[in-house]
Amino acid sequence: MFDLVIRGEQVVTPHGVGAWDVAVKDGVIAALAARGTFARDQAARVIDAGSGIVMPGGIDPHVHCAWYIPPMRPGGPPGRSEPPEQVSRAALWGGTTTLIDFAACKPDREGDESSSQSVRDAIEARDKDWAGRCCCDYAYHVMLRGRVPPATIAELAEAVEAGYPTVKIFTTDITPSRRGRMVRFGEIWEIFKVLARAGGLGVIHAEDDDIVRHMYEKLFAENRTGFEHMAEVHNALSEDLSFRRIIRLAENVEGMALYMMHVSAASGVQAIAESRARGFPVYGETLHQYLLYTSDDYRKPNGQIYHTYPSLKSKRDQQGLWDGLASGSLHCVGTDEVCCKLAVKLQGNRIDDTTGGNSGVEPRVAVMYTETVDKRGYSLEKFVDVVSANAARIMGLYPRKGAIAVGSDADLTVLDTSKRRTVRAQDLHETDYTPWEGKEVSAWPVTTVLRGKVMVADGKFHGDPKDGQYLKRRIPAAIRASHKWEQR
């Protein structure tokens, strides 16, 4: 007797797309059989997906829930992005079953050792935001900010061993008001040595800080401070210089591997492609807003809603991102989710005070299906790779997550492709705006299952904030191994 059987004509498995019955028992996939194999009396519940697409639950490798939003101007009020309860609920409505957030560690607080924060402190602090408060499964990247002393670097080996193997590093402070985020290159070098020995993965926000700071100063001197000039500050040259510098550093540390976050420029894609061609294990993530919006969109009414850091770029850069996704230089599409009210998103309108991040976790799967499969002819397998399976592989979750296979967690999403839908904020479950307002999509998730529990079905939500589980991870040796890249 199975707990659940989902049968469909288009079930996306690691071995191809076919007509299958997916049988679930005790939260995992217990059997795959030809469609119609299992009788209705062999399962407590049977869901017939018909001609809809049955895929692994989506994985968003880049979100910020309950995240501190600094005051955009001196004396202004700080804020917080929406908590895991709200974002994870929206994720499940949108067919995503796993989120990866960040545990931010600032080990050197203005040189005061008595108030320094350990990596373990940062993880435990983040647990207070997440444990028992997330409807879907989740994990953290460890985020290092500012000066990183040797004692903290030494802690990373223990964190990797404990199941926290991905470490985020900034090569820039991003904005003048965020001083203290950038990690110095000498310290990055030492961090890479520890991660390489321990089996970790560096996840990098890479921009050239000298270029970024110079451009802030230049535009302020020229009185061109409106956020519509953001692409001049966080520019493609900055991405090119920083990507190549951080990649060359990592290439000189035996056993090191990189994941380049929110790639926004064609130059970043090229730097990744060239390194992969040399055999180095570097992986690329872009965001769905970079794929579909450009710096021209900043000039629209409320153009701040399209922005995250680094900036939107040119149409040429956008095409470079699509080329990278098609060729395999880019592997994942995340959101950089910072779910906040529209008033918060619009509170800044200058190059140095515009709120980053986006409300995008719910429409991500539908938007990407529309843009990849429907408009560009991607295979269903390739689509599943970029919204789920590749993140699972790279981040140490596969095949528990990201696969419809016997023994995998029964995280399943059914996409209805029978009618088109227009995205409206009033129909979503995140906040009071969406950057995708008015966008027509050609599929929408109608059923989402987390570890065998039906979380969304028939237009109703059945989840609970206590349903989510933390996912300890280990990066596979194959992901960290040098290889010779062959373009698909």
C-alpha cells in the first residue's frame, strides 16, 4: 500500500521523459512504473496529472528571508524582509520545495574581539529565524563579511564537516553604506585553502570594489545619482575583472571549486566558460530578472522593482546570459529573493540607496518554463536542470532532491500546461507587488508535494511552518573535481 501515486503522461526523470506512475511511501519515491500500473486501491491517494508535467520540486539556491534591510539614508529606519513562513508558502504555491538562504557571520566587529561572532554563532542565530518556521525544506550558505581572522578561517573546516559546505564571500562592499562586507583577497586565499582541504565550495558575489567605488564617486560628482544609472556603477567591466581575479585565485588552490552567484554580464559568462574549458570546476548562477529585464527597465515607472545587486545590464549582456544557459556555462536560475513591501522596495531612488533583491520565488518555475521550453525550445530535462536538478547536484543535495528516482525525497510538482495565465500580484502569496506583473506564462504549478505530503492541490494550501526540514549537505567529489568541459 502506497501513501500516494502521481501518474502522468510527461514525468521528467533523470533518464528522460515518459508516462509513469510515481509511487510514494514514507516520504520517498518507492517505485516508478509504467503509467497505469498501480490500481487506485494500491494507494491512499492517487493524483492523475494527465498531460501536465510532473517534475522534481524546484530548488532556489539564493534567497534572503527575515533579512536585515539597512536604512537607505542616514537616520532612516532599517527593515526586515518577510520571514520564512511567508516566503516558503509562496515557494510551494510556485512549485519550489527547497530554499537555500544564508547564515551571515561577521567575525570582526570593529576589532572588538569580545563581540566577535563565530561561524557556529551565526548558524545558531539563523536557526532562530528558520527552525519550525518554514513550510518547505531549506539550507544555509555560510556568509563571511568583513575582516576574517585566522581563527574564523580555521572554523570553516568544522562547518563543512557538520553539513554547511558552502561559503559566500563578497569581493565588494556593494554600496557606500554597506562597508564591512568585502573580504580581502589575502583572506579569501586562506579561506580557499581550508575549503579545498575540507571539501567545501566557494559561493561568490564578485565585483571589482575599486571600479564600483570609483563609479559611485564619479556619478556623484557629475550629479547623476538617480538609480537609472545603476548599470554604470555595477558595470560589466567590474564583473569581468573580479570574476577573472577570483577564478585565477581559486585555480591556484588545488582542490578548490567555485559557484559564481547572480551572474549578470556576458563578460562573467565568458570568464566562467574559459575557466571550465581549462578544466576548472566553476559553476554559474543567474537570476530570472537578469534574463528578462535590462537596464532600460530602470526608466519605467517604479523601475526599482526590477533591481537587485549587481545591476541589470544591457541587451547584449542579457543575450550573453541566455547563450551561457544554453551552452552549460550557467547552471542554475535563482531569485536573490528579498521579499518586502512595495513601499520598502521604492524607498530609495538613488544609485546608493535602492533596495536590492526581488520578490520572485513564486513565479520563478512558471516564468522559466515559459522562457525556456515554450519560447526557446529547451527540452523538459534541460528546464528541470536549471530550476532544480543542477542546484541539487552542485549544492550537495542530489539525488535526495532534484530527481524523480527511487529513493529520492518525494518532492514533486505538477505543471498545468493546458492554459496560459497572466501573473498578477493579487493572485500571489509573497507581498503586495511583483516584478512580473502582467507577464503571460504558458504553465503554472497546480500541485506541489513535499516529502510525500501534498502541500498545494486544487487551489488550496495544506502545508504548515513545521513541515520544513533543515538539509545537511556534502559537496560530491565529482562536483569539486577538475574536468574538461564539453559544450552541450
